[in-house]
Amino acid sequence: MDKLSVLVATILAVSIASERIVEILKGLFPGSWLFAPRTGNPEARRCAAIHVLAGLCGAFVAWASGIDVFTLLGISHNPTGGAAFHSLGYAVVGLLGSGGSAFWNHVLDILQASKVQQEQQATAAVASAGSQGQTTAPTPMQPTLAPASV
């Protein structure tokens, strides 16, 4: 799998786990100001607090499972700032994982566009090979025939 697919699958797992934690907390504290819907400005603050809680839950899940976005992407860290670097990586995974359905809709659109682009490149390569008189590209295991000398 390529790095993008691994990153998306990992963040999806963190997203599901952090969403479950928030839902468990809602069930444990149903009368809390945080989980009782309101109207107006208090509702906006409550929603913002839930987003922060989801981000913290996502960062906790990332930290507990050792999922660091920089490590996933193969970015090495400076040895003098290693702990801060990994903490930032956990925080980024937590925030991405708590993005909600709008975030996942955008991610799926990007993955679909990437797939379509790869299919178009493959189709163009086959068409190019066909226009040059090749029906299939030679594989390394196929013997090539030298022209007969006269």
C-alpha cells in the first residue's frame, strides 16, 4: 500500500476510536452541560467544546497506539526535539481523526480522483503501446528474438 492509503486507513481507525470514546462519555454523563443540547451562543460553545474533546480523544488514541503522522509519512525527526516532535505527530493525528464526516467526504473525493488519474494513465499507456504496434508490453521474463542476419 502506498503512504497515502496507509495514512488514510490509520486516521480512519483513530477517527472511529475517538468517536466511540466521545459517545461513551456522552452515555456516562448524560446530564452534563457538555452533552445537553442548548440554543444560541451556549450551543456554539458546547459544540466547540465537543470538537476539542474529540481532538483530545483522538490524540490520546494516537499516543496510546503509537500512531505518529510523521512516522507514517517517513519523516525523520530532530533528535534534540524528539518528544515534542512525536507529541505534535500525535496531536495532528488526533485532530485529523476528529474531523468528522465532512473531512472523510473530502478524503474519499481525493482518493477517488487519484484512482481515476491512475486509471487514465494506464489507459493512455496501453493506447500508446497499441499505436506503436505493440499489443502488450514485453515482460522481463519474455525472451526477445534478435533479427536474423543475412
